[in-house]
Amino acid sequence: MEPGAVPPYVDVVIYLYFATVATIGRYLHGRLWFGARSAAGRSDDGSVSGQNS
């Protein structure tokens, strides 16, 4: 191995860490996005706006 190079398993651990952080970020973003969309479509009395009743 050349000086300054990291072992291959360290690369794998780093990429798995990045993938995990990205997955958690996408999950949280999706929860916030869907929560905001569902809250935006409701009025104070719980009815859905934009629909004829």
C-alpha cells in the first residue's frame, strides 16, 4: 500500500456512513414534505379545501 492510502474497508465504511446519512435525510425530508402537504389541504374544521360537498 502506498503512503497516505487508506485500507479498502475504510472506504466501504465511509461510503456506508454517507449512504446512511443520506437515507435518514431523505426520510425526514419526506415526512416534513408530506406533513406540510396534508396540513396545507385542511382547514381548521378538518374539512379538505377544494372539494365540493
